[in-house]
Amino acid sequence: MHTATTRFLVAAVTPEQFPDIDLPEMAFAGRSNVGKSSLINTLVGKRQMARVSATPGRTQSINFFLVNRDWVFVDLPGYGFAKVPQAVKASWRKLVEAYLVERVALQGVVLIVDLRRDPMDSDMQLKTFLEAHGIPFILVATKADKLSKQQATRQLARLARGFAVSRDVIVPFSAVTRAGRQELWESIREMMVEGSAKMKAIRVRRQEENRRRKETRGET
């Protein structure tokens, strides 16, 4: 897929700042040093759409980008960086969970891991969270260029066992060689187009259930 246009919409630090736009959204999530921004930039063919930082944990907002005037890509704050204060981590988690659970436009999540590393607790926690809330995800393993073909094959098998998924559902990706770019685009397109109506219905139902629970508890 060729990306004609991209435009930054907003950097949200509270749910109230999420954009009021009626377009399907795909979120990108991963550890702070996993190469998330490089993946997004490579995917859309823009060098600096998502900011690439040498300092893990720098992104502290949820960043929304309009893609081809049809979709919205959502860059979630990276997780798992030890040097970030606990209070900040808690704030990020609350913000991200509010987005993932409440956002009607969300169609799925690109869950990004490092191909060279075994799954970490934080990766597994996010996978469990997504599954618990019925949020579909695409599992992508970045930095594929850092391994030989034999090493990559072996590590993909380890990731598949760790995440309890089929090897075939993991997309090996390299921002350097652009390997996996087309495959990832196809997976995103399928999820965005085919899952749009279904996921919107699920989100609306969940929002109504949450509203009723709050009313029962006497919350505003």
C-alpha cells in the first residue's frame, strides 16, 4: 500500500483530548526500545512522522496521525522502561487503558516486540489485557535485520511458543530493509476494513455496560 498523505492530529495526555473524528483507528504498542516509531515511519513511508528518540520512555502522550484521510494511526506510549518514575508509569497506564477500553474507533493493536528477545512480562501482560477485552492484535517482531536467517527462524519459534500463537501469525519486520512492510500493511488493511463494523458494535456495547455499572454504583 502506498501512503499518499499523513498528518499529525494531536498529542493527548488525557482522554478528553482524544480527537473527535469518525474514522477507524489502529494503535501501535510496544516496549520503549523496541523500534515502534521506526516501524510506523517505515510503514507510512515518512522519516519523521512518529518521533524517533534515543531516550527510551520519552513519549508521554498518545499521538494520533491521520493516514490517507481514511484511517488514524495511534502511537501509544512505550512501556517497560525502568528509569521512568512509578507515578508517571501509573499515569501512562491509566491513559492507555482508557484509550484501549473506551475508544469506539479502535479496530486493533499492532503489538510490537524485538525479534532478538524472548517475550517479557510486560509484553505478556499487554497480550493478556487485549485478549481479555476482545481487542484483536497483530504481533510484529522488529529488528529482523539484526539476525541471520537461521537465527531469525529459531527466534520466531521461541516467540511463538512464548506467546502461545502460531509462528505464521508473527510478522518479522525491519525498518532498515523494509522487510515485512507489505505483509503488515495487508494485515492492518484486513483488520481495519473487515473488522470495523464488528468492533464498533462491541465498543458501543461495552461503553453502555460501563455506563450502567457506574450508574448502579452511583458514579457520575
